[in-house]
Amino acid sequence: MKKTTSRSDLIDTLSLPDLCRFCQADEAWVIELVEYGVLEPLGRTVQNWHFQGPSIARAKKARRLNRDLGINVAGVALVLELLEERDAVLSRLSRYEAI
């Protein structure tokens, strides 16, 4: 596991095994998230995959949706997409209200 700086506890990138430990999930589940487009790894092969900040956060959200609500991977992909669209709409709305 790599860290951004010695001053920070923020995670810069995680390998596939590290991401699995972080999310308390197995590799097959993470690979399925990649196949559904939920996560975008860096690297050409599964053995070389590394995940950066946005993918790490999405993986954690995906795991909570799966574990807490029992949503399958296809459902998780849809829920995350809808949440991001909602956030974008709320952001635009707040800009218009500020005018």
C-alpha cells in the first residue's frame, strides 16, 4: 500500500489485493466491478492492476451497497451511476441558486 506523503494518511493507490483487504471483498467481486465499469484500474493485466482515489472510494461505496443492502454488482453499478447524476444535478442547482 502506497501513501501520498509521510504527512498524510490519504491513500494514493492500492493494488488489487490491497483493495480487496480494504473493502473486505474477494478478488472475483472486484473483477466483476471492473467488468461492469464501476472501477477503472490502471494496468493491463489483473496482476498489475492498481486503483486510484476515485476507484477506491467507489469500491468502498459499492461494497457497502452490496453488504448492507444485498444489491448485486449490476444493481450497484446502476445505483452508483444514479447517485453521481443526482450529485451533478444538485451541484448545478446550487450554482443557479447562488446567482
